[in-house]
Amino acid sequence: MKKGLKNFLKKGILLLVLPLIAFNVAHKFYISVTNIGYSETDDALQITTRIFIDDFKDLLQERYGFDAKLNSDNESKLTDEYIEKYLRTKFVVSINGEAKAFDFLGKEYEDDIMICYLEITNIDFPNIKTIELTNEVLMDLFDEQKNLVHFKIKGKKTSFVLIKANNKGMLNL
């Protein structure tokens, strides 16, 4: 075979194979979404946070050596305790500069997402000036983790993308 034809075939094969290789490299996104709103009826901040099940399962295994078997018939009865324990260390809401304790109300699953429900009661809503959220959920396991936060309070809407280097968002009311 002639040298020119050989080089042409090599380049042609490379051009055909390279895109296939590039698209087979799995790129995973690490993201959670948190919504914070005020319920006038309950006089409470109501918080939902959506986290990918497989990421949180990996976190529980890595951090606590706990195989939670999330969203399965064999899910451990201790799962909620571990979820709450973790959230208390990585998820902090401060009102007017003071950290507030939240109640972990539970969780449910929707497809490949775990939705956690949190609530902060008796918040003296008329006197709130600032609400700050520190959200480090999964950042200790995944450097690429991004935590989206949506506030919708007193008619104000704002959103933040929190990353490891900037893990706080504040709503001024």
C-alpha cells in the first residue's frame, strides 16, 4: 500500500474513532437544589432540598461506613438519623446573624432524587432582616459539587449557586 494512502487511512480512522472516545467519557454533575420559603399558616421557614440518591448513598458509606440502601425495600431504619446527623453538620440557616435549629421532618424519593424536608418554626417573621444559608452538602465528598439555593420570601425571589469556595448565600429583606 502506498505511504500516502496509508497515512490517509490512519487519519480517517482517527477522525472516526476520536469522537466516539470523547463521547464515551462519562461526565457526572454533582448538584443539589434547595428551596426556602415562608409559610404564614405555620409561621415557619419551610425548606426542601433535593439530592441525588446515589451521591448521598456514597457519602453515607464514605463518611460513616453506613450502607443505607436508600430507596430500596432493605433501607435501614437508621437512615433518617444519619441523614439528619449529616445535614446538621453541613446545612446551617441563620436569621439576623443567629444560627437557627431546624426540624428534620423526613424524606421521600422521586425517581433518582431524595427530597429532604426541613422546617424552622417560631421565627418572628416581621423582624427578619437577613436569612443566610451555609450549604456544604456533599462538598466534602465531591469537589465539583454545586448547591443551588432558591429563596422566595416576602415577595422576594433570589437564587444562588454555592460552591466549595463560596458556600454561603444571603437574602436581605
